[in-house]
Amino acid sequence: MKDLKKKILTSVADDLVAIEKALEKNLKPHFDLVAQTARHILFAGGKRLRPLLMVLAARLTGNNNPDAATLAIVFEYLHAATLLHDDLVDDASVRRGKKVAHKVWGNATAVLVGDFLLARSLTIAADTGKIKILKIIANITENMSQGEIEQLNRKKDLDLSEADYLEVIHYKTAMLIEGACRVGAIFCDASAANENALAQYGYHLGMAFQMADDLLDYTADSEVLGKQAGADLREGKLTLPLIHALQNAGAKDRAGMVDTILKDGFSRTDFVWLLDLLNAYGGIDYTQKKAVAHIEKAKIALLAFEASQTRRLLEDIADYALARQV
Amino acid sequence: MKDLKKKILTSVADDLVAIEKALEKNLKPHFDLVAQTARHILFAGGKRLRPLLMVLAARLTGNNNPDAATLAIVFEYLHAATLLHDDLVDDASVRRGKKVAHKVWGNATAVLVGDFLLARSLTIAADTGKIKILKIIANITENMSQGEIEQLNRKKDLDLSEADYLEVIHYKTAMLIEGACRVGAIFCDASAANENALAQYGYHLGMAFQMADDLLDYTADSEVLGKQAGADLREGKLTLPLIHALQNAGAKDRAGMVDTILKDGFSRTDFVWLLDLLNAYGGIDYTQKKAVAHIEKAKIALLAFEASQTRRLLEDIADYALARQV
């Protein structure tokens, strides 16, 4: 897997440089604190997955536009804005091994700098002059906030079904990734068929990406993850591994799992015990299979395009989304 | 003054009905909690000043567009979004006599519903198909968040100058009102001259409106105000009456004022004493005169238009902005 990551990073090295430059250049706040807080979240070792996907989607249409990297950062700013607000909403402490912004500068600054980044991305998107792009971004923002609200509203809700979970991750994660791919296509005046193929790719990649994330929260090494494993459970977020295992567990195990979910805080022993049950009742395996199926669909969507280096790269990214350790 | 208010309200009764309908109709969230929280802030007896100004600005151009009321609610949603976030930022307790949203539903919901309302306004604005309108709204949002951050950053900052204060209120208040007037003009394809005249009107009205607000925080009856007087001082916000008085006070009085500003919490006696000094050193009077000057300029800007019932109404609103008790 390290080889796949290396291969991808080598292929997109120039794009990543262009994206980093655009991220810094477009951070034009009038006041110092905004820049400082925005940089804290923006330059903390993010993968730049969303802007990269936009740039590659644009390139795959065959009408490469040199300004793609500038527009692409809209998706990193939007992502950073939601991270600032979500860390506050979830009362998280650490992200990517760093103290979260609201613990450094306080809630107020995190809220307002999130608002600023959201607004900044709109300004950049408006500069394209394409109303269709702005409609998509407005729609994504609207739905992301609703997805987060629903997730918040259903914390520790044992009735959360797989369908509910799928809706939440569609809203909070897949839509932004889908949007990045679709906007890349629109920016390069792709045909409707190609635009939809790229949107499909982004949607399935986004769904798989979130499922992989939710799996990592149970299976990853805390040090690699940059935050403590079990964070979702600690925050009362029920994700697919747990939802599936709860559904299939016998009455006694289910009761034990429910106790662990509902109590405030749990020990390392509780967590290891729960993880065993997630494995025993197929929660881990089921989620992995679901994610694999989405990745397959993502790659099938790309078949609307001729084979090319860019298509291959998007396929590799899809594979990597599943295999990543962090 | 009650007569002026009554006169205005009678003249705009139909517009207010159309705005209320559009506010309710466009609140299309997918999840219940969003609707509930958004309604709490949206239907708490707001004056609808911003959407009303957009509708009247549109009408003044002579090209009345029946869809103006729908677009106008963008400015109420944006306003509500900033109130949700600002009440949290300021840790306020009561607004318009009601418990603030984050005290009812928690910080997380207030943050996310604010985000939702912001996004919802973008979607509505995008439906106009006018990229210029979206650029203005993105710019307003960007600057409003920066104005709030600057205000937050300079709480209890005794070096805050009149110029700093003017910049903050321009960003956090005047820009949105200016934007509402400008967008009304653009929506009706007004000439550049008319667009700028309406923007000027909005800018000056907005500046005066915030100055009047800052005066009311010292002079209004708490019951009429719907929150406790002295809230700005309690939050460490230095506004023009205080900035001006500090500048003109003798060393002894200044030291006493500084003590009151810097200490956590103050008694009713402290507040009355401070208010006497604001009067004695001309802070109240100076702010009032500044506000009057802005209102004069707002009315002068309207002279770009022929006399009409709508122009008269906008002049009345300017007068009322100064004279209002709440």
C-alpha cells in the first residue's frame, strides 16, 4: 500500500504544489487572527484529496484549464470550514496530532473563521462566472450542515438504521467529494454524460472513503490515526460496523454493547471487548465489503472515459481510499 | 415616533406579508431540528428591515419584480445566521426577550443551523442566475465574519480608536444593509448610477443603525430592549459612546472608567455612574450627531431618484432608524 501511495503522490506532485500555492495565496483575510486560525487547520498535513480530485476530474474531460488549481481550493476551504465547526460540535480535542482550533483560540474564533473560509470559497467560486458551479456549492453546503445536524441529533440513538447511516454519510462526506468531481467537469465544459460519470465516481468514492474512515476509528493504531481510536463511540456516533453488529448480535451481547454505547466513557478493556464483538458479528467485514462495492462502482463510472494516465490515477486513488491507514 | 413607525408599517404591510410567506416557504430543511431552531431565531419578532430594504430598493428602480420578496429573504436568513453564531460567540443569554438558541439547543445546533441558513441563502441567491448578486453576497459574508472576529479580538482593548470602531461596524452591520439595497437594484437591472445611489443609502443607513443600536445599549429601558442594557460593556465591547468619552475624560475619570471596563461584571451603580460620564464627556451626544450625519447622507443619496411614495418611505425608514426605541 505504501507503494500505491508513493505512486499517486509522485504523479500528482506538480498538482499538489499548485494547490498549496493557491491555498496560501487566496487566504486574503484582513485581520491577523483569521489567517493564523485558518492556517492552523489548512496547513496541518491534510491530504488535499478534494482539490486534487477536482483538478484530476477537470483534466480527465480533455479540456485542461490551468486555473483548475485555484478553483479546486474551494473544496479544501469548505472542508476546513466544516472541520472547524465539526470539531467544536463534537467537542474533539485533537486532529491530525494537533490540538483542535477551538481548544487553542476558543469556540468563538473557530465558529467565525469557519464562516470566513466558507465565504472565501464562495468568492473564489463566484469568480468563475459559472452560476451552475455556485448552485452546486450552495447545495453541498446546505446538505453538509443538515447531515451534521442529523448526526448530532441521533447520537446514542440505538434505532439508527443502516439506511439512516448511509443518508448521513452521503450528506456529510460524499456530497462534497461528488461535488468536487462534478465541478471539475463543469469547469472544463464537459458533456452532461461525462459530468455525470465523474459525479458518480465522486459519490461512490466519498461513500467508501467515509466507511473506511469509520472502520479506521475502530481498527487503526491511535498514533498513526493522529487521534484516539474509538472517538466516534466516545462521541456517541453509531457507524456501520456497530450498527450491523448490533443488528446481528444475540440478546446478551447486544445488551452489553448497548451498555457500552450508552455509558459515559469506556475503558480500553471495554473497547477491545466491543471490537471483538464487531468482528464476531460481522460488522467490520460487512462494512469493508460495502466500501469495496462502492469503490468498484466508482471505477466502473470512470469507464465512460478512454483509458489514460489520469483515469488510471483516479482508479489508484479509489483503491487507496480503501487501503489507507490514516 | 410611534406615528412614524405606524406610518411605515401601514405602507409596507403587503410587503411584510410577502416576506413572511417567503421566509416560511423557503425554509426547506430535511430534518426537524433544523426547522425548529431556524424558526426560533427567524420568527422571534425581527423587524425584517433588511429584506424590506431590498424590496423597496428594487421598487425604487422603477422595474418592480414580483419575485423580489423571495430574493429579499436571503438578507434575513444571512442576518439570522450571523445572530445564531454571534450570540454563541458573545455567550449572550437573551435576544428579543427569548432565550437564545444555543442556550436552548446547545452550541452545536446553533453553529450548524447558522451554517444551514447561510447555505440556504446562497441557494436562493443562485436561483436568480445573476453571478453579480452571488459575488456581493459572498463578499458580505466574508467581511461580516472578519468584522465579528476583529470585534472579538479587540474586546476590552482600550486602544480601540473611533476609526477601528467604524471599520468594525461597517463590516459587521453596514455591509449587509448596503448589500440588500444594492442587490435590490441589481435584481431590477438598475443603472450603475442608481445602483450606487441605493448602495450609498444602505451604507449610511447601516452605519447609523448600528450607532443607534450602540446608543440604545446604554440608554434604553431593558424591558423595551428585550435584553439587559449594558450588554456590550458586559461583553467587553467598546462602542463609540464609550470610545469618545474615554478620549475626552480627565485622568481620574478615565481611570475609573477603565476599571469598570476591565473588571468582570459591574453593578447597577457602576453602570449609572458610567452613563453619567458618557453624557458628561459628550460620548452620547457625539454618537448621536454622527448617526444623524449618516442619516442625512443616506437621504441625500436618495435624491438620485425622482420623488415618489417609495422614496418617501425609504426616507422615513432612515428617520426611524435613528428614533427607534428598540
